[in-house]
Amino acid sequence: MQQLPKIPKEMFETAGIDRAQAEKIEKPSLSFWKDVFIRFRKNKLAMFGVVLMVLLVFMAIFGPLMVKYDYATNDLLNANQAPSSEHWFGTDELGRDVFARTWEGARISLFIGLAAALIDLFIGVVWGSISGYRGGRTDETMMRVADILYGVPYLLLVIILMVMLGQGLGTMILAMTITGWINMARIVRGQVLQLKNQEYVMASQTLGATTKRILFKHLIPNATGPILVTMTLTIPSAIFTEAFLSYLGLGVPAPLASWGTMASEGLPALEYYPWRLFFPGLFICLTILAFNVIGDGLRDALDPKLRK
């Protein structure tokens, strides 16, 4: 029998390691949301949207405090004054300071957008998650109800409700959310249908976990990404709807100000006093832009195709 050659002892010694280089190469593992945050932060357009949104919220909070004028105080002697050091954004037909009204209007417009989005979020998440998890007849019945409501023209329904119920913040938010939650419900249902057959969900079922625990402990948290993206796109939609209703004279009642009511009041005076329409129109556009780029940035950060 042929004897195998001896292997030198040196071959079994530990390879030399540069500890300093090893520490540089070694990286801690990233959690899912930390990875998403890093990807989102690298998106310059999304970060621009965040900065823009922070500035708009800051001005909505502190803007009315920066001038000595009240948003509702009339001063007919100074009606339709052009922007100046005295009135930074000019005045309207009643002599009210447009700067103060713009940022007071920001509070109302942002509040309407956020409130409508949160209500859509709550109803849509509950409806969609129950429908997707239960499946069968429950799913079919719940989604047929959603389909019927979705078939009603959204703006037409909102206008009819505003005419029937009258003007007001509460009425406007209610009118927007009657069918506004359906898109959220569909997205959540689709996510739950994908997730409910995962091993960790079936393990929870085997251990006797309640439906409530499975939904709110496992399914909904794992659908958070698409939910957040949808919500960031729902807020600007609600702000635009408020502006449209105000243009039709169905906005918040006087003397309250919103960007929509200011745009409606400024449009007839566009030829001679353009600043009355320019400033509310500008900030409506900037707000919608900010939320849209944030939503797009979130969607790109959450896209699994981007993960290596």
C-alpha cells in the first residue's frame, strides 16, 4: 500500500489576520427599517421633499406669529395692497394680511389632509386586513361592498354630501373619507393575502393565537411599507380636494382661511392683484410636490428589487 506524503505542520497554522483591517471590513447587520432609512436618505429628491415639508409645517405653526396682523382682521383702507415691507404677501379685498392668512390657511389645509389620511388609514387597514385574512365569503362580501362604493364618482359624492350637510371642517373630512379609504383597504388586503400563508403566521395559528393578535402582531406590521407609501400619497390628494371644494364655494366658512378659499377668492382678481392667487397656489403646489416625492422615495426604498 502506497504511503501518503506527510503534510507539513505549517499548513495547519492559522492564517495571519490584520485585526485593524478586519474591524474595518466587519459591519453589523442592518434591520429592515434601518436599511430602508439608509436607502431613503440617499435619495436626494426624497430628502428635498422632507426638508420642504418640514419648512412648510414650521411656517404653518409659527408663520402667523411672525407678523402683527391677524388673519381675520379687516382693514378696508389698505385693501389690495401689493407685497411690501409692511405686508410681505400684500393684502386682500378686505385689507386682511395675506401672509397671516396664508399660514393660517396652511394649518387648516394640512389638518384636513392629515385628518382625512388618518381616517382612511384606520378604516382601510381594519377593513382590508379582516377581508384578506378571513377570505371566502367574508372577503367576497366585504370587497363587493368596497367595489360598489368605489363605483360612485368620488368628487361627485363629496360635493353632494357637502351640499346636504353644509360647510365645515368636520363635514369636509367626513365627505372625503366616505369612500377615500377604499384604496387603502385594497392595498392592505393584497398584502395580507400574500402574508397569511407564511410559516410564522401558521405557527401562530397552531399555537392558538387570536385573529386580533395575528393581524396586529404579524400581518399589519409586515405590511407597513405599502401602507406608509399610500398614506403619503393620500394627504396631498385630500389637500387638493379641499382646494377644489373651496373653489366651488364649498370650503371652510368665513372668516376661516384655507389655501383653497384663498385661491377661490384670489382668482377673480388675478389680472389686477395676482399675489392674492399666487401665494396660496404656490404653497398648494409645493405641499403636493413634497408629499409626492416623499412617497416615491419611500416606494423606491422599500422596493425589494433594489435589495441585493
